[in-house]
Amino acid sequence: MANHPPSHYLDIGQQGEDLVTQWLESTGWLILHRRFNCRWGEIDIIAEYQGGETQEPSKNILLNTQNLTLAFVEVKTRSPNNWDDGGRSAITAQKQTKLWRTAQVYLAKYPEKADYNCRFDVAVVSYQQKSQLKTGVISAPDALFSLSLPGYELYLQEYIPAAFDASIF
């Protein structure tokens, strides 16, 4: 059996981010950035939700900006029965600090978003190779969203809004 180069294999982390992006869009979120990075770190997804605002049709301006939410989303994609509780344990205080600093850089770059309600969300995605799936058995009946790819099934197991408090930094 030949060893394939790393580029041959599916980037399962990126596929998990694709799944979460599709789910967020289907629930009314606007994706602003994917894999935003700076010297402090990377944020997988930055999304905006304009819940409840109305627009003045003739001027195309927002009348109520207090309902605008900006979510900095960390996606954790893991195989079943992994060591870190689906990625939840990987959101350490150090990781939270990196996300917070990266979000500060983002808001400095896009100051028009600085007045939005900002939060840090975590999406937990699980995946299985299709060869491991048993015929007729639903592997993730409680999944919020799923995606089928050649050779893989991905499931959005949990979406945690405001997963950690940025005010502790």
C-alpha cells in the first residue's frame, strides 16, 4: 500500500468548518470571514446576525443596530470517542486568550463592528468514515446538521453560543 502525500487526504477540520458555515447560513447568519488570522492566532469563522433589525427601504440603512451580533466561532472536529471530549477540553484558558486577542485585531481592522454584541461560540463536529458506519444505523440522531462527503459523514453535535466569557481577560 502506497503512502499518499498529506494533500491527498481530506482536510477534515476544514470540512467541519464548512459544515458549521452551512448550518450558520441556514439559520440566518452572514459569514464575514473564514480562518481569519493574525500574529495572535486564528478564528475559524466570524459571523454576523442581524436579528430583529429593520431597514429603511428608501435609504437602505439599519434603523436598530442594537440587535447586531458578531460571533467568533471556534470549530472542533473530532472522531468519535476522542480523548478531549469532542474538542471541548481543547478550549483552554490559553486558547481563549488567543481567540480574544485575535478578535481584538479583527475589531480594530473593522471598527464599524466594534459596537456589535460580540461573543465567542464553539461548534463541536464529529465525523466518521463511511466504511465504519453500520448499515441502517443512524450514527448521530441528535445532530443539529449533517454533511455527507465521499468517504465521510460529518455531524454538528453541539453549538455552544457564548461558550466562554471574554470579560475575564
